[in-house]
Amino acid sequence: MPSQAISLLASEKIGKDWMDSVLPLLWDGLCTELGFSAGVVVLKAEDEDSFYESASFGYGEDGFYYSFLNRGSEHWEELMRSQEPIFFSGTEFELFSKKTNAMTIRIRSAQKEIGFLLAEMDDSLSLPAGIFLTLLSEKIGNEWGKTRPSLVAKETVFVDNSLSLSRREIPNLDLAISEFTKQKVLTILGPSGSGKKTLAKWIHQSQLPGAPFLVVESLPDHFGKLEKALAVWGSESRQGSLVLVGIHALSLGQQQILSDWWSKSGYSGSLFLLGPEEMSQELLPEFERFLRKNSLVLPSLRFLPKAKLQTLVQAIFEELCNSQNRSGLKLGALSLQELVFRSYPGNFTDLRNAILTGILTCRSNQVEPADLEPGKFKMDLEIPDAEDLDLRRGTEALERQKILLAMRIFSGNQIRMAKALGISRGSLQYKMKQLGLM
């Protein structure tokens, strides 16, 4: 094995530290000493359904994108199924060095395919080189697997940090959780985006870890179908929790059926009822008593003191930077002030979207107020609701999401981004200008 590879493989670093600091150097040294023309290591992002370049060699500033290995393509599927290396001839496939051949090896961790490595070479592959690449793929799979517990633990710390700050502002939370353990029912009321589902999930995980958690966004209007649906949902959630969203929209008949189901069905799980604080429709007396049996009201962000909101903004910024692999990014003082004094009709949803926009559009090491400015052509990061028939807005929102994802994966390299997105660099620049991304 090449001498540099031996020394790097002997590194005491493990898991994420090894992936971030050792792998790029190891890949560069291995490709150099084995005489490869170019090569790349592509890995799945932790807890995301996307892939990124973890290490590359020989591409120069412009980079290169192997279009025949698009995710879900025939060759991708073949590679992910193969226990042996797959070879691609330069005469048949578009490779970076034009006159080379490429060897690819899938990378697995915990019996799951998490990516591949690809190396281009001028001559046919020698046996030692193939052995080195196979050993490296196994090493990467082992270290990637070690990153998962540490990343999850780290992310939990960040999430608990921001959520714990918001939970402290909820009146009578401890009492409601105590009653929930006895009565197995909790009504959570609050304005849009105040974190009702998030709180329900946190309580469920803290009280019923590992149990099923089923969220239902709407109930059937037909009474017979509603009765059958409740029976099915109760069976699916078993000893876990069933979450019913939008209880403010229930008719009197639906209220009666739900009340009867809870009291007579023998359902052994727990129930969360979510809705706004103000109930505009008429309520049956027994259903109203059911709602008030054990209830919480979540406050709006506008009632949060500015000092506490500032701490919350900083906590959310840190956790989003972590999730977007931009841990070195800073939030400028003026940007922090801008976020604290903004109005958020959608509460936490709007706040997180505003912060995420700044993180994804920032092109330096610090988020400035200009990165937070919506601009004429910018829009929320979320795709519009399915009921929204504005096709142009929906198309632009989807394009913006894909371009922002490409920006993060390829660190803003427009040539690589354009190749991955399947458009020309000129078209990419036009769309980025149109969408307020440059």
C-alpha cells in the first residue's frame, strides 16, 4: 500500500472527524501514488435523501459530473447491486479524461448503500490498485457508520437547545405532561406555526419511546367512513400515539363520533388533539369538556421578550448550520438584530425559513442582512400547498430548492451545479438571477 495511505489510515481520528479531515487527503494521496487521472468519492448526506462529493482528485477548478451515474439510472442501480467493481470504458461513456477508463465500487454501511468511489486510469487496472480501492471503500463504510450515532446525538443537543427555550414559555407544561401520563390525552392549541406537532412528538418520544406515532391531517366528512377510519388509525397506532390535526374544523357529527370512539372503543393508545386557540365553530358540550380535560395553549412569537427571542434565533441558527454542513458560518450582529425585530405571522415556521434562507444564500463566512432580504424574486423555501393552482410560483419554488441544494453540494461551483441540474451554465446563471440567488 502507498506510504501516505498507510500513515493516514493509521490516524487516530474516527467517524466524522476522519471523514472530514483524513478522507480528502487520503483520497488525494492514493490517487496520486497509484497514477489515477481523476477520481471522486460520493457519499450520502447524513439523515438526508441527497448525495455529495466527499473527496475529489484531478478535476481542477471546474470539476466534473458523471451524468451516466445519475441517481436512479440504470448504471446507478447496477452499481448499487454489484458486489464487484463496475468498469466504464472511455469509448462508451463520457469520462473526465476522455481517453481513460473508470472503475467504480459501491460503498456500504450497515447493509445499506451509501455511495461510491470512482477512479479513472490510463491503463488497465492493476490488482494492487483494485485491492486498495476495495479496502478504502470498506474503511469509508465503517467510518460513515460511526458518524451516525455522534451526529444524531449532536443534532439532538441542538434541537433540544432550541426547543427547550421555546418550551420554557409554555404555561403549565409540566402539569399537562403529568396529566397526559394518566389520562393519555392532550389538547394542544396555538397559532399557526407555533410548534404544536413538534411538541406532541417530543412529549410522545419522552413518554412512549419507540412506540408508533401517527399524524392525521384531516378527517372524513362521511360519518361511516370516519368511524372506520378511527378504528384503523387506532389499530395502527396501537400502544403509541394518534395525532388529530385541525379539530377546529370538525362538525357536530364528527365531534360526537370522536367523543364516542374515545370513550367506548377501548383504544389503548394516547391521543393528541391539535388546533387554534380560538374555536369559531359550535362545540358539543361533551366534546368541549373532552378538549379541556387536559390542554395547553402555545404562545405566539410576538409575545416572546426580545432577549429570549434573540437567544432562540441564535440556537436555531446553530442547529440549521449544523444540518446544512455549514458549521463555520457566523450570524452577523446586524442580521441577528434584523431577525429579532421582524414580524413572523407563521411563528416558528416563518422564523426557521428566514434563517434557512440566509444560510443557503450566504456566499461568505457570515450571514449579513442582504442575505436575509427576500427581494423581488425570492420566495419561501417551502413548496406551495397542493391546493395552490399558481403553476408559475410552484415551478419557481421547486427550481429554487434544487438550485440551493446544488449550491450546497457543490460549494457554489456553477459548472458542477449546471451539469448536475442538466442545464447550461448560462441558463443556471439566468435562473439564479431571476430567483434572487446572485
